[in-house]
Amino acid sequence: MNNNLGNNNGGCYGIGEIEEEKEFLQHPKPPVKLPRRSKEHVMPVIFIDEKMLAEQNRRSKIYLANQMLS
């Protein structure tokens, strides 16, 4: 007789599937090594001066005011 009661419908585990899950948890896969990034991929540093900051604040205030009015 087959002990595998569920065929993974609605998240029901059969006995065989639980054993497979235990086996998998005991022998996890090794971590995937990501390729090393070269120096060119480093994000450039963006310097924000006072004028840019003031303009951004002005735009965000206008945007928020328009959102509240609509």
C-alpha cells in the first residue's frame, strides 16, 4: 500500500513528502557564490548641495499639496 497520502494539493503533505523534506533540511545545498564585482560596478557617490536640496523640498511640497487638493 502506498503511504503517500497527498499529492501536494492544498499544502497537504504525504508521509513520503515529509521524509523528503526532513532529508533536504539535514543536507542543505551549499550557498551560491555570487561573482565578485569589479571596481567599475561601485555606485558613484552623488553630492547634494543646498540648492538641489531646496529645489527637491520645494517640488515635494508642491506634489503633496496637489495630492491633498485632488
